[in-house]
Amino acid sequence: MRKPDGKVVLLGDVNVGKTSLLQRYMERRFPDTVSTVGGAFYLKQWRSFTISLWDTAGVALPVRRCCGARAAMLRVSSVLQLKDGREQFHGLGSMYCRGAAAIILTYDVTQPQSLLELGDRFLGLTDTASKDCLFAIVGSKVDLTQEGAVQSQERGEGGPGREGGGSGSPLVPRQVWPEDAVALYKKILNYKMLDEKDVPAAEQMCFETSAKTGHNVDLLFETLFDLMVPMILRQRAEGPPQTVDVTSYRPPKRTRAGCCA
């Protein structure tokens, strides 16, 4: 089985909408969701490349599931400890991020704490990602704000695929602004000791999205995919494609060793 050419991981606090973003992009719908513990990934065919999209523990999984013809989804059981209503990853987050080519750090534009958590709790989990890893800062649920609702109506968004959404959701004040996301992006560059001129600009890597209406969801993923292509090609040039042959495994023979072995 050939390994995916690239890996994208979504990180963020519980209920920020990570799973809804993935399902809007992969399944073209906005599902009813319930909170659960676990993880999932999709496989996305992008041009001639296969990219795995990883959701992380504590995601909201759909009440009704219907994977698209091209989507492969795997539920991964995770052992989590809930403390003060927040997820404690016990190292699973860094496992998910291992070798990632891109990480989507997700927050809720109506919950300022969800942005702070990205820098305080989630940034350290990215230490196992690829050295060339791309970072996107993504605000979700922009449709819940007065500003976002008006803009959505002007764009005519939110037609097919809006399940369980409707237009009757109460609007709430925006609590996080684009400049706050840009500040976090620059904090990440400082943490990773990266020069701004060597990476994509903050304006290119900070998004505000709505899984309900689909606003900027395609733009988010396809921007990352386009930026990942040179990385994938460079990795291919450095060595042959890696494969996993599950039929060739043989358990090691047990031998009796002396005390000096």
C-alpha cells in the first residue's frame, strides 16, 4: 500500500468546527454533529497526488455518515482524559502531527480563548511535523457573526449541502479579528525560528471560514495543496516512494540470550 504523498492535520480546541470543515470540503455538506472522542482521516486525490487529511481527537463526528465515493475514512479510537472541559492529548496530538506537510490551526471567531489555546496548548504538538511544514490559521463559524451573515447573503452562499443549519441561528458578536490571527502566525514563525521572507505571507495563510455556507473552505485546502506540491516533488526526487508491505512481515525469532548478551 503506497503511503500518501502529503499529510495535512487539523488542530484546535473542542467544538471549534474542525470536523465540519473537513466534511464540508470532502463531502460537500454541513452535517449535524455531536462531540465525541476519537480521530479520523480522509484521503484526497489532488491532481496526481494523494493527500491524507487528519482530524484530531475530540472532534465532532456526524450523526449521519455518508463518505463520498473518493473519500476513505478511518475512525481511530483514542484514550483521552477530560479535565476542566478541555482535551488532554497525552502525546496523541504530536503523533498525529508526525511528518505533517501542513497543519491547520483552527479557532472559533466568536471564542477568543480558542485562539489563545492554539499558541498555549497546541503549538508544541507541531514539533514532530516536517521541517518545511506549512501553517494555516483558520477562523471558523464566521457565519454566526452579524458581519459574516450579511456578507454571506451578499455572496449568495449557503445553498445546497446545508443540513441542519437553516438561517435561524442567533448571531453573536465577533470576538477575534484578522489581525489577531496574523499575530499568531508571526508567533509561530518566531517559535519555529523561520524568517518571514522564507515562508508564505501571513495574509496568504490566515483564513476566515464557514463550514455552514462553504465560505473560503475550498480556498483553504486548495491553497495548502498547491503550496505542498513543490515539497512533494522535492521528496520524490530525494528517494524512491515509500511503501508498506503488510504481507512481508515476519515476527522475529525468540532466542535465549546470556547475561552478557
